[in-house]
Amino acid sequence: MSRFRSACARSWREDSGLLREAMASHGFVTVAQRAEVPAGEIKYVEVNGIPIALCNVEGAIYAVGNICSHDAGPLSGGFLDGYAIECPRHGARFDVRDGKVVCLPAAVPIPTYPVQLDGETITVKVS
Ligand code: FES
């Protein structure tokens, strides 16, 4: 029985490694562990030099561009209110699901990026 468990554990680890490699080959890059982005919080990360705000809305992780489209405020310095991320500079709000403006003074959406979870690991694709 323990030999079987050991074989299963090794197979699972090998499969996880293959999954990570497959995701990396499709442009997904590891950016953080889930524990680093608690519910209701924002974490700043960079992927290939692109500044990103990771947002945890009730356990779901979203990745948006960190630069406010109004006047380049750092969105990761703001806060989350439901699905809205608010810029700390002048209060513009964006929907983290699609980047659309939900409150002025911004008028232009921010980029959003695909997120995948590999266990506790958060990966983001920017290309
Ligand atoms: S820079 Fe973000 S609202 Fe002005």
C-alpha cells in the first residue's frame, strides 16, 4: 500500500511539473502564491516588465494593469470594493473582470490578463 501511495505521489508531482511546464510554454508565468493575496487584497507583481495588480475578490484572482489610465496612479496602492479597484490618486474605479471604467475621472479601460491557478500557485499571461 505504501509503495502504491509513493508511486501515486511521485506521479502526481511529475504531472504537476508537466502542467507547470505546459502552462509556461503557453505564456503563463508564475507570479505569486495564493496566500500572498488574501481575499479583498491587492498585490503588485511584474511579468516581463509589465506592472500588474493581482486582486482577490472573494477567492477569485484577477490580474489588471497596475497603471491607472487617468494619470498613471498605481492601482495596487488603492483598494478593492467588490469587483471595483479604486485608484488612490483621484478615485477612478475599474472593474477587475474586464478593465472597464466604472467611476470617473478615468475614461479609458485598463488592461486585464488571463489568470490560471496551479494548486496554490498563481500564473498570469501577458502576451
Ligand atoms: S491617476 Fe488614477 S484617478 Fe487619477
